[in-house]
Amino acid sequence: MELDTEAMELCRAGAVVAVEPQVFDLLRVLIENRTRVVSRGDLIMSVWKGRIVSETTISARINAARRAVGDSGDRQGVIRTIPRRGYRFVAEVEQQPPPQAGVAHYKGIEIPVNDQARVAALRSYDILDSEPEAEYDAITSMAAQISGCQFAYISFCDETRFWLKSKHGYPESFRERPRELSMCPPALLQTDLLIVEDMRRHPRYKNLPSVKNPPHTRFYCAMPLVNPDGHALGTLCVWDPGRKQLNEQQCNCMRGLAKQV
């Protein structure tokens, strides 16, 4: 299932599902607030803009949303009713920001179309293969603490590799990974957080060495490190072998930490 908030479309198995605007908005609100229970009052404020609506109307829209995503009131595998409290979206979610316009390819992976200029910008900072620095290590440690993830790193990407300037949870000897085997190439095509809640089920990631082999990456979150000219030079990344979800405050903290790099 894919919910495109820009195109206002819901797709299942590649086919567009016709939904009423209120049902679409209801799904959007539940997904955006999936880390908590959404009360009926929350839905009235977000979907109906505070207008008075009946319990029957809300229930009808919930049922329509469940049908649209292939769920039901009996199964509740996507939208769960929390008695006397509200509703919660409980299915796995991958948050995919709109990619930058234009991509090229390197060894089967998508890279920025202006990758040569991006790498030149990176080299102008003279940071590749530099020594560890406490300021960077403090950022990765904070990212791991805020997200609750076992692993975190700051990476910079040249033509062929992601090189780790700082890392948390990794062996001291681990310093880089080939670009085509890294988790991070898609993050270089973004301008905001890239979040994958279960990499083992995702066609882009499930065959990566870090996913197939111990410690079996599952949750992944990366924020591109974008310079003033708009080039994504690397990533601030956290990941974990267990199930994770980041709330809005944690996401904002990741964005803020990335700006400190």
C-alpha cells in the first residue's frame, strides 16, 4: 500500500484505490500519528476542522478507511480500535520523502544526477579519511541516545564508498563500505529524513549484507547532510536490529543534529 500525500492518491498493488477526501485525510492523520492513539476528538479537529460530526459518521469513515487498505473491523491488522480511547495505525510504515529531481546510476543504484559536482563539493571540505574528532562523536552518541538505536554514524560519500567520520556501536576497525552495498545511497536523493521501519521486508534493502547477515539491520533512519549549495555530502544515520518507531520530537532532534555536522 502507498499513500501519496502530494498526489492525494492511495495505491494497493500498483492500482489506484478510489477514496473520498475525508477517508484519505483520516488515513493521513492516522499514519502521521502512528506512534500514539488518535482520539475521536483529534480526528474531528484534523479531518473535519472542528465541525460537529456524529459518532456514526466517524465510524463510517473508519470502516471505509479499513476497506480501502484491505483491513476490517474484525481483523484490525492496519487500523486498530483502542476501546474508549480512539484508533491507532499499526501496520509497518516506510516514510519516503519526495526525491530530488534527476537521478543517475552507479553499479545498479540510483545516485544524484549531479554526482560529480557533489563529490567535488565534498572534497573541498578536506574531511575524507581525516582523524576522529570528539565533536562528531558527540553527535553520533546523541543520535543513538535520542533514537534508542544501537548503532549510529556520520558518513560521507565519494565516488565509490561511504566513509565513516564518526560511529557509535561499531568496531574501531570498521571505517567504510562500498557505495553499492551501503544502506545510505537513497538518503542522498532526499532533502528530509528517510525512515525504513523493516528493511528485511523492503525490496531495496532486504538483500544488503548488513540486513542478511548479523546483526541483521531492521530499523533505519538517515538524514542527508546538505551543504549550502544543496549537495547531499553524506548522512547522519541510526539503525537497529529491533523494531523501532520515531515520534515527531525524535525526528526533529535528528534533523537538528544533522545541522550541527
